[in-house]
Amino acid sequence: MGQITLKDIAKALNLSPSTVSRAMRNHPAISKETCRAVQEYAEEHRYKPNRLALQLRTNKNNTIGVIVPEIVHYFFSTVLDGIQQEAESEGYNLLISHSNEDYEREVKSVETLLDARVCGILISQSKTTLKFDHFQDIIDNNVNLLFFDRICTGINTDKVVVDDYTGAFTAVEYLIESGCRNIAFLGSVPSMPISNNRRMGYEDALRKYKIAINKNLIEVCDTVDLAKVVIPEMLKHDPLPDAFFCINDEVAAYCIQIAKSMGFKVPEDISVCGFTNSYITEVTYPRLTSVDQHGFEMGKVAARLLINRIEGKEKKEGVVSRVIKTELVIKESTKLVQTFA
């Protein structure tokens, strides 16, 4: 037998569903004996209230929707972990959906969450999203909206982002100080602010050290499939890249593997730096230098800001932006900076 309902209890005890409903809440109009009988039967048969129905009756919802581009990606899984910990500690439930980097699927996810009458939505947008009507629909439905990591510049709402610019600048500056001069940047589509911010950090670090920006060393390469095509071609360039700064650790890991398979030594010939500081950094050989995005902290901060908005506790009016600082974690895939006494 499946999960029982109030109607099942009513039928078993020869009562009306409304009487059972009130008995479950110890309504004063229902005798103590009936309340006890109903509640004992419910407990014995493991009755669980329909939360959605309860929310519709009370007009109170404690469910937050979350949409991420990928579930299996290390960074987003750590963000979700932070969101879940913060939300559950405040008595909120989560409905999680992933767009799989697909605009249509993202639109459908928004529709599903609005139909479920969530009280707030956290979104990291798909890289294929170029129209934002579905985000505006959230606001028009008086549902709290917050973007994290991948923000939508076309919608004016709260956001929590990583300091992508400083993270990239610090990483590229370290590569320069270790002796690299022909540094390649493997980024993402220019429609995403995170890619543009990291590219600007990369370019400004080069400018600081008066190194010319070579457009041939800048490529869109944010997936493993692209890495298998783009990196071998870049390793045929003259002059040869002596370092790769990659937009994520997956691409960076493949960069190490491809470079080694083509006869190059890492980091002696080519330094490689990633962005995320995921578990992958510990299983590459050599271990991967990477920029830590602190995804768990981002998730907690994003959930806390959204909950404060829902409960009217956020005192700042207008749009609130929170920035999570990055940290360069140096391992063996990059040359050491030489210091002289």
C-alpha cells in the first residue's frame, strides 16, 4: 500500500475527511477521544501531510527553487551543498533543477518552480541563455530572485558572485612572475560575465608587465570536447604557449594530459593553471595549480541573502551584490617563482 491520505484515514475510521483534518490539528470542536484515535491511526500507518496542499491552504510556502547549469560539476555541487545547509537550518525545503546548459530547459525549469509556488529562486544561468523574459516572469510573479556565479546583467536583482577578475589577475601574474611570457587563455562564451571578467583579469596582468596581448592565444574552450580540439592546435603555434590559464579544472586537467602526450613537460615546458580548485587538482600529475572559488561559502551566502529577502530581514534596499573572494592554490603544474636573496 502506498502513502495514506486523510481520505484513507476517514474511510478507515468512518469519519468525514474534514473531521480527520481538524482532529489532526487538535481542533477544539473535535472530541479528545476522536483526536487521539485519528492521530494514533495516522502514526501507526505513517501518514505524512501533503506539504503543497498545506501551503495552498495557509498561503505559506517554505520552499526555495534552485536552477544550476550542471549537477555533476564540482563547483555547482559544492554551491548546492552550501545552499542546502543554510536553507535547511532555517526550515526551508529545496526544489533543485538543472538546465544542462540549455535555454529551453531553463525556461521550463522556471515555469515548473513558479507552478510549485516557491517563495524564492536561486539561479546560475545557462551559457546558451540570451533572452531573459523567463527571469522577468519570476519578478512579475512577486517571487524573490537571486543570481549566483553566472549572473544575468539584463535583470536588476540581488546577486552573489566570485571575484573572477582578481582571481584571474592573481593567477596570471603568478605565471608571469614564474617566467612565463606566452600565456594562453582558455575561456568561455563572451556572453557570460564570468568569462569576460576572467579575460579582463588575464589581459590586465599582461598589461601590468608590458606583455603584448596575442589574440591567437585567446580561445573559447570551456569543455573537455573543445579541449581535445583546441589545445593540440594551440600547441602547434609559433611561438609556443609556455602557460595555459584555463576557465575550469576539467579543461586544465586535459591540458596537462594533452601537453604530456605531445612530448612536453609540465611545468618545465608548459605551466597549467585551472579555476575552481576541485578534487581534480589532486589526481592530475603533476597536481594542478588552481584558483579556489569557495563554492560552499557562495551557496551559504546566496541562500542567506535570499532567505533574508523572503523574511524581510535584509535591511539594504535596492540590489544587493555580495562578492566571494578567490584564492590561488599553488601546486606542481606551474613553475615556482624564483626569489633571490
